Amino acid sequence: MEDGAGSFGVRRPLRFMAHRLELREEQVAELAAILDEMKTERAQAAVDHRRSVGVFADALAGEAFDEKAALEAAASRVKSAERLRDAVVRTLKRTHALLDADQRKQLAYLLRSGQLTI
């Protein structure tokens, strides 16, 4: 996420969500694992993005445009975006299973109101 924000778009998503959703201790522990996995996926996506930028720059730097390298880098970006998409869906599914009905409603409200982002 931009500006050092966490998986759910706030700097301290676990603390924020634990407070706002009134999570039990075991829920906090499980949510910590969920958010940690998402943080890792986002970090990998950022690395993949930086790597593709380097390949794009190299494709432009030569006498002739290296279309093959540019296409491979673009395909790599698509695969990275797909992995991140899948990770977001997994995170949402696991979070849904973790929360009770009232907590899910509160989380949905926080997302709709912009207090949390994905």
C-alpha cells in the first residue's frame, strides 16, 4: 500500500480492526496471520513491479527496441497482478470466516465509509 499503510489501508490495521470490531484475543491472533500473509504478497508485488520497470528501461535503452523483453515484462506484471488479486480474495474469505455477523457488518461499514481500504 502507499505511504507505508497496511493491508487494509491504515498504518496499524490490526490494532484498528481489533478495536473497531471488538475482536476476541484468538481472532486478533488469526487476523495477525492473515494480514501478515497479505503484507508479504503486497511486498512481492512491489518487487515484481520494480523489476518490470527495469526491464522496460532496458528495452528502451538499446539501439533497437527489445519488444520480446518488454512483452515478457508486461506478462510478468499481469501474473503479479493476478497473484495479488488471488491473495486479496483469500484474505477476504479468511477474514469473513473469522468474524461473526455483527463484526462482518461493521467491517463492511468501515470499507464502505472509507475508514479502511483494500
